[in-house]
Amino acid sequence: MARITASRKQLRPDPKCGSLLASKFINCLMSDGKKSVAQNVFYDCLDTIKERMPDEEPIEVFTQAIENVKPAIEVRSKRVGGAAYQVPMQVNRVRQQSLAFRWIMLAVRDKKGRPTAIKLADELIAAYNREGAAMTRRENVHRMADANKAFAHFAW
């Protein structure tokens, strides 16, 4: 049975943009319970996006970047008769979002030597343009699913 947390029910839109998605992302960005630090990083990132893409709305760039990174399909291990098969399966909405967040965070944390807000802005702009480390990861997941299409009949 899936573990259900109250975070979705308690989630309030973020103060500046009024976006639930941004609020959830800030919560994922936060470490050691320092929400104000996470908010500052996120809003600095949005300011950087506004400077670099003046004709675009920063929150729209963020939303579209998350949409672009979301995977539609992934492989899951399934044991059938002593053998483990990588079976391609659809990804549900909640997992799509959490994977997109996770991959963007990993991409940002892998880069070293610059402020997090700038690294995050770089990654979001790259994802908006369908490139960057998070998009590469998504493409790899899709490629794996495509390569294992022969085992799709094990998905039940």
C-alpha cells in the first residue's frame, strides 16, 4: 500500500507567485527545515530567469521546465519465473512530478562552484529549452523503456 502524507492537503501556494507547484518545489529544495533560505534561493533563481529571458514570465518558464522533464514512461523490475525483467510502465502524475523535481535537484547539486540560485536558473532554462542534465536523464529513462518494449506484456 502506498504511503500517504498530509503534505498535499496542507500545501499552500507560495507567497510571491501564488503557485502550488512552486510551493512544492521550494519544500523539496529546502534542507534542514530552512524554508526561508529555500524561498530566497528559488526567488533569486526566478529573478535570474527574468534577466536572461525578459520576454518570458519566470513562473511560466519554471512550470514549462517541470512539464518538459516529467517522464511519461519508466522501467520497473518484475520477477517472472526466477528471472527479473525490466518492464516499461506508465508513470502516474504524482510520481512524474516528484521525479522531475528530483532530477532537477540532482542536476543542480552535481554542479559545483556557483550559487545554487544561478545553477537552478541554468538548469530550469535548459529544461525549458529541452536540454540539460535533467532532460538527458528523462531521455535515458524513455530510451530504457523503449529498449525493453518486448517485456511490456509482463505489465499487469
